[in-house]
Amino acid sequence: MISGAHGNDLRGPRWCAQPVTITENIRRRPLVWFFVLANALSWAAWAPYILSENGLGLLHFRFPELLGTSQLAGVLPGAYLGPIFSAYVVTAVTDGRAGLRLWVGRLAKWRVNWRWYVGVVLAVPAVLTASTVALSEQNPMLPAVATLVAYVPGLVLQMVTTGLAEEPGWRDFALPRLQNRFGPLGGTLILGPLWGVWHLPLFFSDWGNWPHWTLLTPVEFVATCVTFSIIMTWVFNRTGESLPIAMLLHTSVNNFFSIAWSQMFPSMSIQDTSHAFLLGSGTIAIVLLAATRGRLGHRAPVLALR
């Protein structure tokens, strides 16, 4: 300490910085908080499933099968706890009731041109069938009648599980903010990898066909999340930010692969689904980028989101 002749402290006044509360921090960095919460909550909820005999086998129990799969009990709770719950919390803190009304409004935006519904339902199987044929050089077989009958109920189930758990977070909350800040292509190129990374722990479970994959498998998955996100962004923007259409697009892929694909291409392996999805989504993404010059149907926002 340096003092004057009379012992006075010459350092000047002391300034005490006010601590930043969690609420203020969320308001300053809503996107960061959303992605951190979505990953932390989902990964924590998935830990028992991954550590169980449905995954690494460190815990000696298995999750029950519901509708022929353990994923409804082991994966779905964590999916609901992650993107949709995190989006709700961050929106409520950041934008209050007005923000929640806007968020829910996109989720409830069912009234779009019927051609979008028909187009998505028909285009997804057509593109994935074409990409599989291109890879395998095999003609598809006609699925059984029971498979065709189960297709629509399966799609409805996918909508209220996977679609509802994920898309209110990725497309409803994150995408508008990312587009307004980084542009449609820049925002999508940020969202796509983060969407893929969120899934990565599940590769150590039945969901990811553990242990029958290589190091390239999750890399290919993340790459596909990027190419598919480009398509999702274009559809979301072109439908006036209709979340039901985005959910339908996402779940149509899951539904086709889980119900019809293996019957149409019985000699193909589960790893081939990843190759077919990447080829199909990558091709469409390139076409959309060229046709829209990277705008992907985005218009300048009326109300900027934080």
C-alpha cells in the first residue's frame, strides 16, 4: 500500500461490481442458455438408459419395451426435458408472456396450404427411396399391407413424441433467433451441428445401435443434421414459420425408416439408412441453396428476438 504523508490511501474509490443474477444472464444470452440447458437436462435424464443393459451395461437392468421399443421409456423423457422444456424456460425468462404467446403461436400454426402437408408426406419417402436405390442399385419391394396400414398411426405417434419433444426447441425457439442474428444460412450452419451433438450420447445405447458402429458413424450423423437442417429451415420459412409442418418433415423421416424402409430394402443394413439419408438430404440441400442463393425463404423479421 502506498500512502501519503498523512497516511491517506491514494488508490482512489473502490467500486463494487454488482453480481449478475441468473435471470439477467439468461436474458443476455438466451441462445447459450437454451443449448446448455437442452444438453445438460437431456444427457442427465438419458444417463440411466445409456448405463443400463440397453447401453454400456454398467447398470444391470433393462428399460421396458413399449410398442416394441425401449426408447419410449429410456429416451423420450430426456427428449421432453431437453429442447421443449429449455425453450419454455428461456422464453419465459427472456420475453415473458408476449414471447411465450409467439412461441406457442408457431407451435399452433396448423393453417397452412394443404399442399405442404401432402408434399411433405409424399416427398420424404420418395427422396429416401430414390437415394437408397442410387446407393444399392436395387429396386424397392412393395411393403406389406400391415405396414401401409401402420404408417399413418406411426406418423401420429412420431409427431407427439419426437416432433413435440424436439422441434419447439430447435426450430421454434432457436432458429428464428439464429436467423435474425446470423442470417438463414449462418444460423442453420450453427443449429445443425448443435442439433447433432445433442444426440451423441445416445450412440452408446440401443438408439445408436451400440456397439455396432465406427467413429465415422456419429460424424456422418452430425453432417446429416446439417444438410437436413437446411431443408428444415427452408420449409419453416416458406410456411410462415409453421412448426407443425417442420415437425411433420422431421418425423416423416423417422417414420419411413422405422416402418417401411427395411421391408422395401430387406438386404440393406441399418447403417445404410444413414448413407441414404445423407445422400438424399444433401442433394436437396444443395438444390435449395442454389435456388434461393442461401436465403432459404427467409424474410427480414418484423420483431427482433433476443
